[in-house]
Amino acid sequence: MEKLNVDCLILIFNELKAEIRNKYLYSCLLVNKEWSHLVVPILWANPEYLNNDSKKKFCNTIVSCLPPSLKQLLFDNDIRLPSTIFSKSLTFNYISFFKYLHAKVINNIIEFVFEKEITKSIDFLEKRKFLEQEIYKLLISQCKN
């Protein structure tokens, strides 16, 4: 079987209609390593459209992307990250693929981190604001697009 040119594959992947794109691209992830490396940046370019299960996995992945120094800074400021974050390094720097990021996505990440916290206290609001600032700093420093 002939191998398609990488540029052709990228063009095909990008031309899929938005409604069906993710469904087919998730399948393309499993074809081989080369396709996976082509598809991941497309899937992560605009992470706005996620269902509840995907939202938790997405947030877990983003929190897992935090550098150790930031994780320590959050810990020092009494912000406990969920125990579900990945301990080993990830295959991709997913944050670098973002092209569009809406405030509600940041809000989802913050809600994921503070899922079990009491949300009424002033201390909580300060922690939330601090985490939000750190996430924005991280995104600004790592997003190429």
C-alpha cells in the first residue's frame, strides 16, 4: 500500500467538518505513531468542545503538564492538586498546541483542582485567583500559537 504524504494527511485532517472531526480524529490517533503525531495538535488546538467525561480527562492532563516548580508553588500556597494527575512525563506538551482557549476552559481546570474544597471562604477565593493567574502564566509562556 502506498503511503500518503504527511502534508496531504494534515490537509485531510484539517478539512474534516467540525461536527465530525473529533470522532474521526480520535480513531486516527490509533493508526500509528506518525498519524498520532499529526492528529494530537489538531485535537488540542481548540479544547472547548468536551463532554463531562472528556472534561475531567482534559483537566487531569493539563494539571499533569504543570512543571514541578509550579506544583511545589501551589503546594506551598495550600493548593492541593488532585491525586489523579499523572506522575510520569507526558508524550506531548499539550499546552503548546492550543490555538484558541476560552475562559470557561480555564474555569473548568480550576473547578477540577478545587473539586472537593469548600467554596464560600475568602481564603478559597484567594487560592482560586492565585491558581488562575498561574495557569494563565503557564499558558502564555508555553503556547506557540
